[in-house]
Amino acid sequence: MKNYTNYESEDFVQDPYFRKWVLGKLPPDDGFWPTWQGSHPEQYEAIEQARNLIIAFQCNDIETNREEIRSAIDSILADSKLYPLPAFYQNWAWKIAASLLLITGLSLWHFKRQELVPVGLISSTKAEVNDGKSPRTFRLSDSTLVTLSPKSQLRIDSRFGITKREVFLTGEAFFNVARNTEKPFYVYTGEVVTRVLGTSFRVKAFSGEENVSVAVSTGKVTVFKQKSSNDAQHILSEEIILIPNQQAVYQKTGERLIKTLVENPAVLYAPGKRDVFEFMDTPIPQVLNQLESAYGVKIVFDEELLRDCNFTARLSNEPLFEKLNLVCETIHARYEVLDGQVVLYAQKCQDD
């Protein structure tokens, strides 16, 4: 492990491990830098200066080392020996700027070897980082409320809200987006883009996990996959429209975007007493229609087959899937979740 105690700002800027942390590219369980920073308060200013410069220039990691960088800088300065530099160019800011320019140039040279850059990613962003153990809530300039989970980072377009609203998430966050029909809100998580006008939803996109998920609480969300960084902005590829209690899951290994239901759908509307469903010899189609309305989840079934089936029970705070299990046990049926809806398979009920 390197000894970072005597590092200055330019040293941190040139350190690949440090840059990965600033840009949110370390595994979620890697807590070295937050711990180290907390135990070395004397380095706070140097770390913050380096962090701000890295975010501003969006430096990507490249296969090089400090000796190569310093050698290149010395070469550049040697070529300028006919034009003596003023003293102010010798300070740390100039050194950092020169290093950053060189790193940026080398990064462009290695462009094809880098990860896919999200469509719409701009060079000027500011970052909100949660290095703590509890969720952190803050408000964006458009009044959108964001709850950022631990070990997560949200980068925000410096022109956010002027012509459009774009943010770039690494990790997990819950968004309660202020409605603006003229300026859609975009959340970029690698190859997955979420587009909304005004709604609340959760995005989970940790770099070390296999899947990226977008789950909707209220309103409507459009999720699509970017084909490549050369595509035009906001082209909808494999577009999925989500409503409350639905989620989209992007499987990184198979590069598939699928629609399903959230793990535990919430009641959106309950008749009578809150979350209480009372049935007394109620026809099964009526039971299923009531559950469908309460949870906002489409339940597909053959009404003709089930019109002579009845159900008696008092259901309250059981999860939706447990309620469906009870109904299916009564009529000897089964169900499965397909494309964000419930499909129920049953046989014809006999008349009493």
C-alpha cells in the first residue's frame, strides 16, 4: 500500500486508485478512501482540491505511471526553453494543470479502450457523494428531492435546469422529481437511461453488481438502453414504460432489459379500511379485479373459467403475492409474473 501521508494535490490527481474513488469506479465494499480521509484531516484541503480537479476534467484511468507523466512534462518545458516562464507558472496549480492536460490527452489516445461513456455526458459536472453509513437527502436546483444511499455518487450537469435536466448515478438513489413537461429529467447509469417528467422512483446501479434496476413508486417512467456512445442523444432502444409497482432490470451479462414487478408491490388504493380486503363468497373475478385496482398491477385471467368460483377471506397487510397464493390455493390455480403483469392459469370451476 502506498504512503499517501505526504501526497500533495497533484500526487492525488495522478493516482489511479484515488481517481477511481472520486469517479465512483471502486467496488461498493471498498471503503479505504473515506476511512483514510477521516483519519488524516490534515490532508483535507489537498484531497478536496484534487477531487474538484478530477471531476472538472473527468480524467479516465490510463496505463501509465508517474515517471512517464513527469518525463512528458519535462519534455514539454524543455521545448519551451527559448521562452522563459514567469515565476507564477512554477506553482502547484500550473503543475496540476499541466498534468491534467497530459492525462486528458493520453486518455483520448486510449479512448477505444475505455468503458462506454453515457450519452449526453458532459465535461463539466459537480458531484454529490455519500461516504457515510446512512442515506443522505438533498434538493437539486429544480426542487427535485434526491435520497442518495451509502457508497453512492451523483454527478450533476453544471447546466442542469437551464436547457435540460441530466444526472449521472453510480450506486443507488431515490428520486422525487419535480414535474416539468418542457424539461424531462434523465438519470444515466452506464448503458441504462431513465427518463421522466415528474415522478418518484428508485435506481440501483452499483458497479460491482450484475443488474441495474429502476423501480417506480408514483407516476410513469421510461427506461431504455444505449447502444453506443456514438448514438444520437436520447434515442430510445428497447424502450420500456413503467408504472407504479413495476421495475425494469438490465442484465449486464446478457445485455437484456426486461420489465417485471417490484419485490413487494405497495397498495396504491384500498377500499374501505386501509389495506383491508374482506371477501364473503365473492366471485373470484371480482376478487382479482379489486386486487388489481388496489395495487395498480394488471392481472390477466379468463373470466369465463372463473365466474363460478368464490372466495371467502379477510386479507390485510399480507404482501400481494401472498394474497395471490391464497386465492390460487382455493381454486387450484397458479400464476406467474410476465412483462410487469400477473398471468393467472386456472381450470373451469364447477357449479355448486
